[in-house]
Amino acid sequence: MLAVITHSLISPVEERSDMEPGILTLVSRIVHAVHAANQRRLERQIGEYVETNGGRITDDLERRIGQYFC
């Protein structure tokens, strides 16, 4: 799929058994959940944009997606 969709600035958190639950763990989980929700929303919007513009990804459409969504 498009590099726009797969590119992620935040890497997944590794689960560690020695990590004690605390405020930083909670904040990290919240940040990752918000990022994942935003990524799903962006992918859904790009899918809708592709459908409304013919349903096929062309070079021109990919360029417009990069300009509009990035």
C-alpha cells in the first residue's frame, strides 16, 4: 500500500514484564492508543478519497494524496 499509510513516527511499545505500572506507562499507552486511532482515521479517509476519485491508485492520485494528507 502507500508509503503514506504505512509510515509511522511512533514505534510500538515493547511489552516488558519488569516494567512496573505507573504514570509513564499509562501515558505511553494513551499516546499509542491515540496515535493508532489517528492512523486508522487517516487510512479510512484515504480509502474514501481513492473511492471518490475512481477507485484506482494512479501516480497522479498518489501525488495528490501525499499533498493533501501529509
